[in-house]
Amino acid sequence: MWLQSGARPIRLDARVKAKKHDKTANALLPASPKGAAAVFPTLQQQLLAKATLTPAWPKL
């Protein structure tokens, strides 16, 4: 789904390694910028996001 819409899943490398990706859709993605790496939020960042979004979500 992500690949078909042109988005690059953050765990795409793991899916490619496990051979569980859509090869056609993956081939259509533009190349990643040289030296680019996935960035994962820290636990603290995740908790802050959850605390911010949970009460606001019904209003969005």
C-alpha cells in the first residue's frame, strides 16, 4: 500500500531483506538521498506526541 502510493515505509530495508515487498512498486520509487537514514522518535518523543494528540484527536 505505501509503496504503491509512492511513500517509502520506514522499515522498507527490512522488508526487502525478508523479500516481503512489492518489487514493482519499489522499483518505481525515486532513489533516497545519499546518506539518508531512517530516524525513529525516542520513547519520550512518542509519549509526548501521544499526550498531545490523544485529547485533540476528536476535534481534528
